[in-house]
Amino acid sequence: MPYPAAPTESGGAKLHFGTTDGNVAAGWFAVDTGVTATGTNVVGFLAVATHVHDDAVGAPGGLATASVPLVLVGAARDDALAGLTPAEGDAVYLLVDANGALWTHDNALDAALAGNELQVDIVAALPSGTNAIGKLAANSGVNIGDVVVASITNVTFNNAAMQITGDEAHDAPDAGGPVKFGGRAQSSTAQPDEVAAEDRVDALFDRSGYLRVRGDFNPQFADINDASSGDNTIVAAQAAGKRIAVWSYFIVSDGTVDARWEDGAGGTPFTGQIPLQEREGWVSPAGGLVPLFVGSAATPLNLELSAVINVHGSVSYTVIDD
């Protein structure tokens, strides 16, 4: 390797590096010499560089006084950041990605990551106030563990699969607090609103809190003073979709006659033919939870007599939906 030409720079001694082709290398090593005076003197200056950030590549020497020389450092490209195999204490390459960005590693951050998610452990009580702890997405299937709720108000459950059950099953020994249910209060003479078949309905209570049953829905009465042989309309047919439910009745006869209740004139009999003599009667008192009999929709309540004999009495009934 030929020795390079003598440096052309003025000033202190400089040591040039040669290359295989005999040219001066694009870099230099310099040692400034001179007497060190009292104060904050630079003892020496060492530079192995030819580049200053944002400057073009230059020839050896001639660095500006204000320039800060940079030492260029290389690295190995590893797009996937494969695991390193050297043992602890071995020398390794600096690794960069496809964009030349240096790979770094944070053990604390890695410990908090689980796949593509950040795991946060709550290790202390949440502070008082209205702090939010996040929102679970719909149908996320996230299990938040056993939670005891002291009280809850103004909550609407939209999940049809959610059910509220009591502490004990039917016919099991009583234990725990009961699961209570409520209803809607109505006047004892009011008729409930009609709904479609198979619809769910409210439980109805009177204004004193007693659960209502059909027997106390707006009872009505019709008198009996009839004598026609055959059909006698006691209660006229109701509107379409309305039926007559009989709850009680009594009949007293002026003579010998057979009587029976029917669903309309000549219709399906509700009772057999009851034989009556003069001043004899026939009574069926009220008090049951279901009516004695219920007629067809839009059909009158008929009393059939076997002879022209006066009969007298009364019948109590309600009108119900078909």
C-alpha cells in the first residue's frame, strides 16, 4: 500500500489513514499539540468522522470550528425481530426494522401485554367519586368475577335470558327473603283491559291491595218474572266477542213446571230439567272463584220452561271477553 501524500492542512500534526489504492481515506485522526495554559483548556482532540448532521459528505480535513462530528453506526436489519441466540455477555448487533428504526425492548411493558391486548391489574381500591372503570362491549362474554351489589335502582334488563328467582324451590322448606311481585291497582267494579290471546298481562289488585279474582268484576243482576212455555230470554245477547258468565241465581215457581238454563234459545243446556211444584224454589248461591256457567259469545241467557207457569227470581252475572 503506497503511503499517502503529505497532508495539506496547516496547523498541528495530523495522522492520515491510507487505503489499499493509495488514496487518502475519507477520515482522519488528529492530535493538536501545544502548551497547555492555565484554565479550561482542551487537552486533546480526537475525531474519526467525515460527516456532520445535515451536511454533505466532505473530503478529509477542513471541519468547521462549530461543526459537531458524527460517528456513523451501522446495524443489522431484522423485520420480524427474531429471538437472539448469543449467551449473556456476548456481543450482538444493533437491530433495525425495514424502515431503519432501531428495535427496543421494555420488560415492564411486555409484562403488561397479553397478545395484542394491554392487561391492567387493579391492585388498590378505586378512589371515591364518579370514576369510570371502562365499558364492556355487548355480548363480549367477559367474566368480571363474583360481584356483590349492595343496592341497585333504575335498571332495565334487556336480556330475555335473565331471570329472577327466589331462594328456595316450590315445596321446599322456607329460607331467605321472599321474592315479591306487584301488580296494578283497579277499582273493584272496573273491567280489565282486553288483550290478545297468549299475551302477557298485569296482575290486578283492588285499591286496598287484595288480589282480584274474576268473581268481583262488576257484577250485574237480572230479574226473573217469566211464564212462557219454551224459551224465555233472561239476559240479552251481548256484543260480539262478549260472553255472559252466571255466578248465582234463585227461582220460585207458582205451579208445577220443569225449568233449565240454556245457552241461547233452544241451545246447549247448562243444567238438567229441574222439577218444581207450587211455591217451590231452586237456588244456587254465589261465592265460588269461577262462574257456574259461561255462555257463548253474543248469545243470550235462556230459561226454558215446560209449561205456562209463572216463575220468579234473580240471576247475577258478569260480561267477559271471549
